Amino acid sequence: MAEIAMDSDDDNLSEHSAISNPSDFAEDEEVDYLALELLHHLPAEKADKLMKSLRAKEKAVQERHTVTHSDPH
């Protein structure tokens, strides 16, 4: 079973996902749980690769969200 260490920045990123309404939060939590469950069934190398990919995609979404919602001044 692979153990994946997530640093606090990754936790904060997940906690502050771009959520449009409370029902989306429940879906987001379910998806996170399912992703973690999947990681436990993957070999460590594959789990690490998947986590890096997910983090990169989350970072891109957050950056896009920041640019989209930033003050135009």
C-alpha cells in the first residue's frame, strides 16, 4: 500500500477550491475521497505520478481562478 505525504500547501489548495455553491463542496469532498481511495490501490510509483498530475491541474485551476477574479487595477 502506498503512502502519500501531502504538504500543508496542498491541503490548503484543496480546501480553497473554486466552489460556486455548497452542493459543489459535497461533490468535491466525494471526489477527493475517491481519489485517495484509488491511490491506496496503486503501486507507489504510479500513485506519486497521479498525485503530481492532480496537483499540477489544481494549481492551474487556482491560477486561472486568480487571474479571472483579480482586480483589474
